[in-house]
Amino acid sequence: MTDAAIVMITKREDEIVQTLCRAEEVPADEPLRVVLPDDHAVAVYRWEGGFYCTDDLCSHGEASLSEGFVEEGQIFCPFHMGSFCISTGEPRAAPCSEPIRAYAVTERDGVLLIER
Ligand code: FES
């Protein structure tokens, strides 16, 4: 797990675009934990040339998903090895049964953004 600092928040009419980190900060082989300004933690993934983002907290317990590993487009929780799709947040492997939130990631000038 690697932590990164938030750079800025930009407000538009009905959305909040939040800057996660620079694309180059996301390791190729492990998730990056990012804590947003409201203390909400997300996990950022680099997978097959794209970037993905989900909530960091597992829906099954108090585990930080950024301490897990990604395989076949799924994040595997470090506690009980349940998994979620990193694109949709849907549970893929037990004991996980409740989805987590997934965010569409946009890359702009080398910076990763999500809307919340
Ligand atoms: S806490 Fe994540 S699978 Fe149990």
C-alpha cells in the first residue's frame, strides 16, 4: 500500500471533481490508497492500461482494500480474500456480498480525477 496526497477539489454546478493523484504515482503492481479531503479513503488501481477507483473499505469488514491485490480485474481483500470488480464495485467472491462504490476515473494532463 502506498499513500498519496490530494492536490485539489474543483466544484462545478452539480458535481465535485476531486483530484486523486498523478497517474505516475499509481504503482503497476499494487493499489494506491488516497484519502480525500473529507477523510473518505479510496483505492486507486492501474489495470491493463487503465485506471480504476473504488472505496477503500471492504463491505464485509474493516479491511483496507488497498492492502489487497488485483487479479483478473478484481480487488482481493487482505482479510478474508473476498473480491470486488474494480470497475463496478460488485462483489465477485465470498464472503463479500454487498457492493462497494466504484468511481469512473478520468485522466487529464497526467492527473487522475473522479466525480463524487
Ligand atoms: S473484511 Fe474483506 S473479505 Fe472480510
